[in-house]
Amino acid sequence: MAEAGFGSLGFPEEYGGTPCDAVTLSLICEKVAHAGLQSGYGGSIVSAGDIMEFGSEEQKQRVLGFLAEGKLPFALGITEPGAGSDNSGMQTSATWKDSVVVLNGTKTLVTGAQTAQDILVLAVDTDATDPRQAISMFLVPLSTPGITISPIEKIAWHTTNTNEVFFDSVEVPTSALVGRKGAGFVQLMRNFELERLVLSAMVLGQAQAAFDDAARYAATRVQFKQPIGQFQQIQLKLTEMAIKLENMRNFVHKTAWMLDQGQSLRTQGAMCKRYCAQAGWEVVDDALQIHGGIGFTEGVRISRIWRDQRVHRIGGGTDEVMVHIVGRQIVKDHTPR
């Protein structure tokens, strides 16, 4: 895929990329996930959007060069032991001293730290006076002295490594800053809308793969002298799964179209992610149920998809956070002025 140019799809030609719209990107994400990839396609490209929009020329060349080669552009260091959905609890600090910045703290559930060259870190500026402008973003080589990486074992996503990353008086030049000092969190939020769209497309693709496997199994698995697909309870499951897939696909495509039209996805993106994460999980869970005992064994694709799919109700914003975003906006929009 990297050799064919998919690694930097969506980026300007001057950086070795091929521009494309959000609908195209979401279609590719869906198609690759449909082939069974655990994390689909596009997650790295979404993350790199922060560098493309806010990074320096040197940062752009470095990160987009990795993408073009099919490598992970960087690990993303946001979550901390005491700061998950609540980013206000972030404790990793950035102390500015003349020409360097000193980072101290811990990031957890960092995907790809063992294989990436860099980590994109959010840290609280110790000299900030306004809490709304207290978090900065840095692109830091993981080979920098003072950084320690500790692996975390997971119940799924076994083809990617997840880690804790410790920063012990890590000194980086001020040129490591991405964008504007104190604007790190705002910059990160800019890409969350696209991230939720990409995650929804990935969920859709994997759910479609699970549905296809289940439908084929139902058509060929014989019990009581007939294929189990002839039983009404199995047909009911397949019908409801197909309806959910259709709804997910329409939701994803409309959301991508809205992004291409320049419309805000603050509410739409959260609704799309919430619905697809839950509906996709229900489709995959029913697909495993149709497989019966064989679906709960290693070596059968549905067992891996079932494990991998569950995390999408957490990563990229939990189900509960999506409700908070959407519900709060609905109340605001209907409050008399």
C-alpha cells in the first residue's frame, strides 16, 4: 500500500502525497478494514494532520516522509494514568528554560512507542497563567535521553504494541514545539472530528467482514439436517445485522460528505462515532453467536474481530463522552435566548 502511494494519501503533492477528499479516504478505510485489518487504514494519516496543519517545515518533512515509506509517523502521547477522557487532569509538565524544554511525567496506552521514531506529546506548561492556554504539543524523538518505554499487554490488537512512556527530565529544543505554545489541546481537537470519522469507517469495514463470515457460515453449517441459516432466529439476526450495517454506511458517508462541504462535525462526528461503535460491536457479537462454539476458538477470524472491535467503544472518545458532546450541544441549541 505504501509503494502504491496510499501511505500519504490526503496530503499535498509537495510532500509526496496525493490529495483526496474525506469521502474517498473513508471508503478506503472501510475497504481495508473489510479485508480484516484490525485497525483498518488511516489512523496514522489522521494523527499526522496535526503536523501538516501546525508543524514546522522540518517536522512536516520528517513525519510525512515516514508516512510515504509506510512507517508509523509517530506515537501519540495524550492519555495518562490520571487523565483519560478528562484531559484537564494531565500532569506531564513542560518547563521552559532558555533554548530547551524539560519534560517530566508519564503517558500510558501509547500505541506504537516501540516501533515509532517520535512521539507527539501533550504537556502542561509550568509557566502558564491561563489554564485555557496551558497545554503545549511537542514532537520528540523517542531516542532522547530520559525516555523509558514499558510494554503493556492487551486482550486484543495484538499486531500493534501499546506502552507506558516515562519522561524523566527529558530535554528537547524549543524547536520541538508543534504550532503555538499553549495551543496544544486546541490543535489536537481540530483533528478529533476527522479521527472519529475514520474510526467509524474502520468499525464499519470490520463489522461487514464479520457479517460476511457469519452469513457464509449460516449458509453452510448444517444442524438438524439443514443449514442453520434456514432457522428463523438466525435469519432475524442476519436481518438486523444488515440493517445496522446499512445505517452505519449511510452515517459514515454523510459525515464524510459534510466534512468535504466544510460543515462542522462537532456534533455529527460524535453521533457517527457513538452509533457506529455500538452498532458495529452488536453486529460482530451476533456474528460470533452465529458461529457458535467454533467462533470462540483461536484461528477463526471472527474471534479476532470480536476482540479487536470492542476497543472502538473506548478509543477516540468513549461512548459516554460522545453522549456528553452531543447532548450538551442539543441542550445548548434549544435553550431560549
